Amino acid sequence: MINVSNTRDSIEQQLASHAQDTATSFGLSITPYIGDQKDLPLIETMMNVIFDRGYYRSIVLKDNKDAILLEKHNPDSIDAVPVWFMQLFPLDPPVVKSEINDGWTIAGVLTVQSNPGTGYQQLWRNTIDSFTLISLIFALALGLLLVLVRLITVPISAVVKQVEAISEQKFEQLQISPRTLELRVFVNSFNNMSQRLNDLFSRLSNQAERYKQFAYSDNLTKVGNRRAFDLAFDALLSDTEQRPHGFLLLIRLSSLSQVNSNVGFVAGDGYIKGVCAIIQQVLETQSSPCALYRLNGADFCLLLEDIEQAQGTIVIQSLMEKCKAIEKFEYESGTVHIGAGSFNYGANKAKILEKVDSALTKAVTEEQRWQVASELNMVKSNEIWREQITLLLKSGQADFVAQPIESLSGQIEYQEWLARFRDPKSDQYLPMAELIPVSIRLDFAQKLDELLVLCALEKMRHVEGNIGLNLSRLSLLQPVFQDWLIEQLSLIGKGCQRLILEIPERALLGDVESLSSFVARLKVLGVRITIERFGAQFAAFTQLRKMRPDYLKLDGRYIANIDSEEDNQLFVHSLVNIAHGLGIKVIAERVETKQEAQTLKDMKVDFVQGYFVAAPIAIKS
């Protein structure tokens, strides 16, 4: 506006000067002819030449008596300039007069007024050019401003994402370094905070790991100690949910005392570590749950869950073969002797250990150096099991019992559905403690899990509330099963938000990256994740940070009698603090008494499950 107004004033001055010059020069040109009527045509011709150029609104010649001799006028309308513009910026050129003298007398008066049309055209062009230039400058300035804002907001946006990551216990470092000093200080401060929080969380996690190692691990071999064995074995024998069975091996380093006496304790430690490494090497080939414990100086105990005597015997033979391969001349009594025996849910712990210890004593006198305690229970053959499982899969039926997981205020978080399969011939439920390991051995585990999922999703339609399902570790790690499960869950849409998938902790000891990717796909659908039996396999807390489960279900071995077990209280309390720091809710399973529940409440455990809350109840079809 300022530019156009100033230009208009300049144009008006130019129009006035132009009219004045014309009036003066034209007046001088016609002075010799003024006063003679015969010369008017000549004067008119001269006026037409000047006027027809279009630069004038009017030219009027009057005599000394103010009578009009000649006059010319041009219209004000200009097609090239908008009317609104002319109204907004009006041009009013002045009327300029020039007196024509005939000697000493005034013979006439010539008045000239410039045509504003050319002025409007010039003003309009100038306005368009100015607007274009200013718009271009504005666009360039806006672009530069956006670039500047971008340079400022990139680190700020990165810091916002970093804060969100920190809230999820992902202590990442920003890799940008802003040129602006204030922003650089800002980013560096957040990086320092993130690093300190990461160090703090790592120290807490390491402290819990160290306490776990100190309380439940052997210092030399880093396997579970006698206390860890007692907790694990007691938990197996009293697990009413899984009703497990399996095989127990008592492995004695027969020459340890002789090596310590004759060669030294350093050699004795090497002897212990060597045998321990062989046992762990054999365990890596096992698909069923298994754990190694060192009971005392020379004795190791190996718990093999969900296997029969035939598979246990194969493990013993493999161990003996590898141990004999490292035998040295200083091992005067042999490398190891092994006593073994089976166990079942509900059996007496003392009697089992006595039976296995007797088998170990007998093994010392045997040439093969191992002995299995007498097995009284008859075991089904693989052919019978294969036939039963095949018929079961053809029936397409699975039943469930539900046990609630509640907050300590009594609000149900979700119901855990435990599968039960009927024998198609006898219509009796098959023992899950035997069915699960057999299905793994005969390669039916994935098919059973698929049947379980299909039946559960169908029954979900007829019940309310959230449900939790257990699937085998082997199935969860299979890409084919993962894709199949995602496809099935996609069909139920929002129903996925009611589903909680329980993953055994042992799955975290495998390909965590692949499992984490699968869990991420499940979470996109709305499925929540529980890591169950946490603490049974000594999985690292860093794996929880990768997995980001919604719930953490503590292994029942740490819950039993927790009101009187100070070591378990300290360990569980540290687990709860770390889980809450990761935004994970904690569930305590196998809560049997009011005292246990109150102790867990004091330690801020979120939910409890067990017979203290409610016994499993059959889901009606």
C-alpha cells in the first residue's frame, strides 16, 4: 500500500508537469495565429496532432472573452485496469492554464489536463510488478523460515521421541548435533540424562541378577544350587495345574576327592567345570524343560521334565559316553557315576531322592556306571499314543477349565484357560503331563496347539471377559505356526483385544529377535502378552526390554511360603520393581494362603492366581 501510494503521488506530479509543458509549448506555437478566425483550422490541426496521441484528458482554447474556440476531450475508461483499482487509488491530474499573449494583451487562454489512463496503466503495472516481487521475496523468506524452523524442530522432535522412549525404558541416545548452541546443550543434556537412567536401570537389573546368582546359583559352575533345586523340585511335585512328571538324574564326580588330594583344588575345579560343560552340552539337544543343579561338592542333579524312562536312559548313555571321553589317569574311580529315577506330580520328595540315591549307590558297583531305580508304572507305547492323538485331532474337540487372575481388590484381570483333551475311545480326559511331552516327541505339538487355538476362539464368542491361552514354546518359535496364528486372529477383529497369550520364559532363551518380531505382530492386532513361569530359567532382564510383555507371571517356586521365606521376598521384590520400571504388570501364580497373598500385596504385586483366589472351573460349551 505504501509503495502504490507513493507511486501514485509521483505519477500525479508527472501528469501535472506533462500538462504544463504541453500548455506552454503549444501556447507558444499558436500565438502567431490567435485572434484570426481564418487561422482556427490550422490551430485545430495542430491541436489534433497533439491530442490524438492520447496523453490528454482535455485541451480547451478560449478567447479573451472566455468563449471556447476549440476543445478536445478523451473518455476516462481504461479496459486494462480494473475499476476497483482506480477507485482504490484515484488519480486526479490538475488542469494547467497557459495565457496566449498578442503583444501586451491577452489574446486567449489554453487549458490542458493530462489523461490519467496512462497513469493508471503505469500504476497498475508497477503494482503488479511490486506484488510479484514482494510475493517472491515472501515465498523465499517463508522457505528460509521453514528451513530454519525445521533445523530447530528436528532436534526438538528427536528429544520428544527420546522422552517417549525413556518413559518405556528405552534409553536411546540422540545421534544429532545441532549447530545452534542452545539446542546442542539441550540435546546433550537429554543424552546425559538418558545415559544416567540407563546406567541406573542396568545397575538395578544387574543387582537383581547378582542376587539371583548369589542366592540360587553355584559360585563355581553358575548352575542352580541346592536351594534352587529344592524350590524347583517342590514346585514340580505340587504343580496342580501342569501335573508334571519326568526323570531325575543324580550325577556324582566319583574321583573329585582323589583329584583334590593328589593334584590340587585347581585341577579339581577344572574337573567340575569340565563335567558341568558336558552335561550342559547334552541338555542343549533336549526339547523338553530341563535344569541342572549342583547339590554339593561332587554331586549334580539333573531334572528332566515331561520325558519317560526310555528318553531318560538315552540321556544317561549320552552323558556317560562323553564323560568317558574326557577321563584321565588321575580319575581313579572314573569320571562320573549316575543314579536315576522317575518322578510324578504328588510324589513324596524324600522317597524319590532316597530311591535315586540307592540307584547311585548301586551304579558304583555296575560296569556301566549308571543305574535306574525300578519303574513300577507301565508306560504307553508310542503306537498307542500316536493312535490316540490322531483320533483326538480328527475329533476337533478340546475342553477348557478357567482359573481367574485377580487383583488383590478382587477385580478379575483375565481368566487363564487350561486345555483338556478327551480320549475319543474312553471319553476320559488324557493326562496332560503325559500328553504334552508325547506330542512333542511324536511331532504333534503344533497340531495340538492349532486345535487348542481354534476351539478357544470359537468358545470365546459365547463368553465375556478376557482370556489367556498357553501355547507350547516349540510352536511359538515356528514361522509357519506364527503366520497361521496371525491369520486366524485376524479373522476375529476386535476380539483380539480380549486375548492374552502366555509365553513360557524358556522361549526367551532361544531366538529372542524372531520371537520379539512375532510378539510385535500380535500386539498390532491387540493381543496382550504374558511371560509365564518367569524365574524358572534365569532369563535375563534385558530380554524383557526387547519383548515388552504386558504381564510377567512369576514362577510358583518363589511364591510358595513366601510369607516366611526372606530370600524369596527379596528376590520377588526386586523383580516387581524392575517389571514396574518397564511398565509390566506382575502376576503371582500358585497363591495358596491368605498370608502369601498379603505378603505379595505388600510387595506391590498387581495380580494373584491360585486356589486362594479360586479353583479352575470348567468352561461350558
